[in-house]
Amino acid sequence: MKDWELFFKDKQIRIIDHSDPDTLTTAMASFAVDDTLCEVIGGSLDQIACRFWVHHSTVVLGIIDTRLPEVEQAVALLRAQGYDVVVRNSGGLAVALDQDVLNFSFIVPDLPEMGIHSGYQLMTAFVQDMYSDLTDEIEAYEIAGSYCPGDYDLSIGGKKFAGISQRRVKKGIAVQIYLCMRGSGAQRAALIRQFYQAGGAKEDMRFDYPVIKPDTMRSLSELIGVELTVADAIDRVKRLFGDTYEADLAGEELTIFEQRMQQMIDRNQKALR
């Protein structure tokens, strides 16, 4: 699924802009919104949503992170530094968010052509085209030593600036990416390394937690040498899409969102007791 233009052709593309960090006060709401959109779009053949989301200082954990031997101490360390801590409902491990990290999601119907890797490939090709005027060096492969490592880490010269995850709900697929736009990627990685050190990751033989090397991570601005912002990234996405329409959640969607949000609250209360 490397030809994103062919996939999006003849589909209605809906934009939901939650890039103001004060729009949704917790990242739990962002995951609940994406699940809601999966339910709505899963029943269609020609509907696509693209949602932008940004949060103030937040560390998003995977469920495996909550099983660290000293997870309470690790979470307390993050909160003492002013970070909200949220457990997501999709796969992966801990990532750091702030006002200079843009998340955006493609929510698409689970069509026959959407194999297990298709969403990742779709997002990779899209981001490569987003920045084709600045670089042709964006690659997708696992960056050992980064946080939340995976086969579709996006990097330049071996330095990771973005990661992609995927979640399937009710015949809908949410392909989610975080892009570290500016600031220090190494400092974000050092924060997550502190989390794992405080949580006793080295002593836990049950799970393979990443051994983080902060030098493996950068922001896109650091890598390209141009000051790139969240707003610029959003503009680039919209320009690539062309014809779109904007519409936030409304009507029955809000009812679904309330249900999904309660599920996220329950999950977090259980995981971070």
C-alpha cells in the first residue's frame, strides 16, 4: 500500500483538527475519539478521516509498561516532572508528547486491500511525500535504542523522529503517527529512559523493554536543519489531500465517544492503581 494517492482517490476526506492542546485535556480522549471514528467509518466504503492531535507534556504508556516491577515509582517520577501519564488502548510502548509533537491519524475502513502492513506503508509513503521538497532520505525500519521501537520507525540517517501504530476497531482502522517536529529528540528519549530505569526494567525478565540510547532520536527540525512546526506539518497534510471538509464529532458520534472515553478511564484506573 505504497500508493496512498490511489487509495484515497474518490474517497471523502474529513478533517478533525484537535491540534490545540487545550481542546482535549487528556490523551485518553484522543484515543477515545479515534475509536469513535473507527466505529463510524468502519461501516463505509468511501469515508476517510484525518485527525490532528497535540497534547501538553504527556507520556503515553503501552499496557506492557504498566507491568514494570516498580511502575508506581516510575509514574511518580514522570508526574513529578509535570507529565500526565496515560495508558493507550493500542499496541506499543512508552512515547513522549508535548506541544512540538504532532500526532495525526488516518481512520480508514477495513477494506480487502488493507493487509496487516498496509496502514503502516500508507502512512510511511504519505510522510515521505509530505517532506519531499526538503529530503528524500526518510526511511522506515526499526531504530534500536529508540523508545517504542518498531519496523516502521521513521528516521533520517539512522536517527528516529517518528513512529507509527495501528489499531482495528469495528471494521475501522486507525493508523496513528507521532512526529517530533522540533525541540530535542534526545531529551525526550532521556525522559523515557529515566522512566524505565525507575521502573526496574532491567530486573524484569518477563518482557523485553527497550534499552534506550537518547542519541538515536532527533526532531525533524534537528535532522533537516529547518525550523519545522506543528502548524507547518498540518498545512502539508492538507495540501497533499487537496479537497477535504472539516467536521468535528457530532450527534450519535458524541454518544459513542462518551462510551469509548469511559472505557479509557476504566482502563487507566485499572492499570495505574
